[in-house]
Amino acid sequence: MKKTLIIALLAAFAGVSAHAASDCEAKAVSKDGKPLAGAAKTSFMKKCEADAGAASSCATKAVSKDGKPLAGAAKDSFMKKCEADAKK
């Protein structure tokens, strides 16, 4: 049972990071619309992927005390605070 849970969690995080990388790759564009390259792209990708990881981590934590997923304004508020705390 524990092995299955661990494998499922690892697969979920691997999928999130792969998806985050492709999203970040698409967003790696300068102000004038040209693709970023070199150190600028590396820096952007690192920050973007960290932000994406924090967001997915917050989404998994967005549950009420009784274990039900948060929704609406409660979820929005929780996500905003969680993501701000993750950036610190």
C-alpha cells in the first residue's frame, strides 16, 4: 500500500514538473516578443518552475479541517496566502 502511494505521488510531481517546464518554456519571451536565450532564459525558467511548483503544492494543501477540498473564495484566499508564503 505504501509503495503504491509513494509511486503515485512521485508520478504526480513528475507530471507537474514536466507540465510546468513546457508552460515556462512558452512564457520565456522578452518584452519585445523575442525568445529568451542564455542566462536570461535560465534565470526565467528557474523562477518560473519554482513558482509553478509552489502553486501545485498549495493546490494539494487546499483542504478544509474535515478533509474536503476548498472552493470559491476560501480556496482563492488560501491559494493567495500560500503562494505568497512560498515566495518568502
